Amino acid sequence: MSAQLIDGNALAQHWREQVARDCVALQARGVKPGLAVLLVGDNPASQVYVRNKVKACEQAGLHSVLEQLPADLSESDLLARVHALNRDPLIHGILVQLPLPDHIDAHQVIEAIDPAKDVDGFHVASAGALMTGLPGFWPCTPHGCMKMLESIDYPLSGKHAVVIGRSNIVGKPMALMLLAQNATVTICHSRTVNLKAMTLQADVIVAAVGQRNTVTADMVKPGAVVIDVGMNRNEAGKLCGDVDFEAVRQVAGHITPVPGGVGPMTIAMLLVNTLESARRTLSV
Ligand code: GUN
């Protein structure tokens, strides 16, 4: 039996169209959602990411500003830019692309963002809101994973979810989101002893470690849902995830591909969060 694919491209397109429609409705009420993206330096991968984010905004009818700043920009100058955007009424979301150059403390910069505009969901206020179930912004990648699970109508209550990876951006928020849906959650990481013993118990596996072939077919319970957050290259330079896709798809019930899985959903959720931020300015 071959797993059903969860098509991230199609689902992301659905969300982008939904945002575009909601954006028109919001504009009729006088608010055009606006996102500011700050890129410091010329990291080629970051340049591609931010260009895709800005393009997605434009396609959905959002206002977007891309500020490309020099690699030697001082931390205080970057903080000044963030403070100015915090005050800008046309901007509802602020995204500082990571990684930042070594001389800049990323924590200081993220904490300078007004939590009401933290559409990346990286601020401690956003993390605290997620932990306590208060309204805030969810980090885009795990948010996208949850939408993928919703799309297959998979009831998470009582299911065992194993999250591999404990980053602040994916693993930890992912675990909290699954927990909020009443899943029993196990977080595994590089020091986990016998990862296979854990994953074999899982109804849902979320792989977010950044290492290919972390999840192989012998580690997956037949019928499990496998979400692959990884973004790696194989020896031929081809994009691949953390999951041995061709083998695991023979065992799993549902699986996300790479490319065309979680990646497009991350950008779609950035638009969803920015729209939501703009909406909140009307309801306060
Ligand atoms: N670098 C890689 N992914 C991300 C992301 O989702 N947000 C930001 N700000 N930087 C990133």
C-alpha cells in the first residue's frame, strides 16, 4: 500500500487564495495588510526566501516592503529600523530574516519587535501565548503542519505524536500545538536513546532535524502520518527532507513530500498571520 500524499503546493494555494479574498474584504474596511521583511547581508539562501515571501504577499494583494540592509549594519541601527516599523501604521507584520550576521544578537532584535506585529511568532510573548493558549501568532512552519493535519481530517485527540527536533522555531511549538489538540506528545532530539523505539509507537511523526534519512521505513508504524519539515540536499544536490520518502511512503498512511510539502505552507501561514494582525487592528 502506498501512502496518500499531502500536497503542500495545492493546500498553500488554497490558503493564499483565501488570504487574497479576505484581503479585499479588509481593504473595503480601510485596512490593507502590510508586511515588512528585513534582510541583513547577502546570504544567497536568505535572499531566495525573502524574495519568495515578498512575491507571495504581492500575489495575495498585501502591501509588502523589503529592506535589504548591508552586512555590516550595526545592531543599534537594526533595532532603530525595527522600532520605526513598530510605529508604522501601514505595517502589520515585521519579519527579520534569520540567520543574522554574527555581530548582531538575534534575541535582542526579535524581542524588539512589537508582539502585535510578530507574524513569525518568534517573540517570547508569542511563545508564551502558544504555551498558555492565549491569542498570539504561531510560528509559520508548525502552523502550516497543523493545517496539513487538519486537511486530512485526522483527529489528533488521544493519538501519539512524535516530534523529532526541539528548535524554538519548529520542534517546541509543534509539540505545543499537537498537545493543544489533545495528542500525547513525545519530543525526540539528538540525545534521544533509540529513536526507532519511539517512532514505531507514533501515530504521527513530525521530522524537523535537518538531516536526511533520519526517518527510514523500519521506523514507521504502518498507516502513520508522516510530516517532513526537513530541507536538505542529497549527494546529487537534489532537495530532500528528513524522511526516506520513497521507502516510507510504502508504509505510512499519509506523507508530505519535499519539495512541495511543508515549505509552501510556511509562506502561506506568513500571509495568514499578517492578515490576522491587520484584522486585529480593527477589533481593538
Ligand atoms: N530563516 C529560515 N526560516 C525562517 C523563518 O521562518 N523566519 C525568519 N525570520 N527567518 C528564517
